[in-house]
Amino acid sequence: MTSRELEINKIIDKLCEGKEDDYKTFIKRMMLSMIEGDKWEKLSDLNDLTEKIKNHND
């Protein structure tokens, strides 16, 4: 594991304390995808997905 991955894992562990492993995995994948490529486009896509999930749950 690289130092970058170790640092990301530390952040995720802190953010996801008390959460299930599936949740941690989701957050890690989301963070890694944000690091690569056009961050703003990915953030916009993530926002759209979040809104869809919120609307679906209501």
C-alpha cells in the first residue's frame, strides 16, 4: 500500500467510525474516484446521484 492509500484509509476510518464495512468501502471508492480526472464533473455527478437517492427514499 502506498502512503497515499494509507492516508486515505486513516481518513476513511475516522469518518466512518462505527459504520459497516460496506459503507467504508463505498466512501473509499468515492474518494478514490474523486482524486482522478475532472473532480468538479465527478462532484456534480455525485450530487445528482445523492439527489436521486434522496428523492427515491422520500
